[in-house]
Amino acid sequence: MGERFVIEREGCDLVGERWPGNAQLVMLLHEGVSDRRGWREVAQRLAPRVTAVANDRRGYGESAVSTAPFSHVEDLLAVLDQEQAGRGWSAPRPAAVWRWTPRCSSPPGSRAWCCSGRR
């Protein structure tokens, strides 16, 4: 298991896990029908080569349904801020992480790489 963390946000506390590693951050984003638990096996395999982080989006897993307006992007940036991420990789879903053709982009000055892939 990873190290559990909680980030206080307006309307909801975000709950996540961190698997420390010796290199760049990989942010593991769960699908809209699951929570961070779907990433545990992948995260354990990635660490210690990279630091893997996964959090439950609002209304999933241990993160409650929000009582205030919110943005998933702002929540993601709050997690990256806590992790003091300069740049990182983002994986879209557990099923795609081992076999994907990545299409990556990083807007100028961004704090993370966003990648998506298809089988």
C-alpha cells in the first residue's frame, strides 16, 4: 500500500495515495466509474523507479461528493502542488497503462505532462 494523504479543498477533502520513488512523478487518474484502488498494482510496479500518485476524484472512493462548485483540473493542480511536481506524467486509466501509444502535450509553463492513449 501507498502512503495515504488528504488535501483540504472547498466543498470536499481529496484523499489519495503516494508510492515514493527516485524519479519523476506519474499522476494516475482513475476513470469515472472507479477510484484510486484500481491503480494500486500499477503504482507498486512503478515505484521505486518513479513516484506514483493517485487520488480519488470528488464523489469517488474516500473523497466525498462536493458541497461546492469545483473543477477537476483545479483539484489535479492542488495534488500536483502538494507533491511539488515540476513536471510529471499522467496516465488515463489502469487498463491502458502497459500498452498504449502516447499522445503527449505540455502547454508552455505547465506543471505536468498530460498523456492519453489507445490500444
